[in-house]
Amino acid sequence: MNKGELSRDVAAALGIAKASGAAAVDLVLDAITVALAAGEVVNLHGFGAFRLTHRAPQGLRKNHLNGRFYDTKASTNVRFKAHQALRARLPAPPADVAAE
């Protein structure tokens, strides 16, 4: 599912125009983005939590394709952890994955 499909589904569920559904999705995503930018954890009960993770610089790394070294920088990423209610609704893994 992409953002357009999500907007269409929101609009259909609310009985509003597709443009209004897209605006609603944009508002939610913007609110999550602003909260994360402020360093907050975003908990959506029944869905999951978004939080920031920070990675320290890893020093010099070698690119094995060209033999050059490069310096890895510190980074900030977003991590998502699914809520138990969401995990319960997910399908079971295929048998070949479950055996590993």
C-alpha cells in the first residue's frame, strides 16, 4: 500500500473526497514527523510506537569492491515497534521461515 492508496481508503471510510482523505493522511504524518523531530516517542495504542535511535560513528570502513576507505558518520533513525494487538493480527510466517 502506498500513500495514495491509504488516502483513498481513508476517504472511502470517512465518506469524504479523495483530496480530503489525502489531507487527513498528510496531517497525521506531519504530526508524527514534528513529534519525532522534537525528540518525542509517538505511541499509537493498538498500532505501535515510533522512536528515534542514534548511531555513533563507526570509524573507517573499507569498501571491498574498490578497496577505498570511508568514514562512517553518526546518524539518527526512526525505529518502529509494533503493538501487541497489531502483531496478533499479522499472519503466521511461512513454514520455511518458521523452521529457521
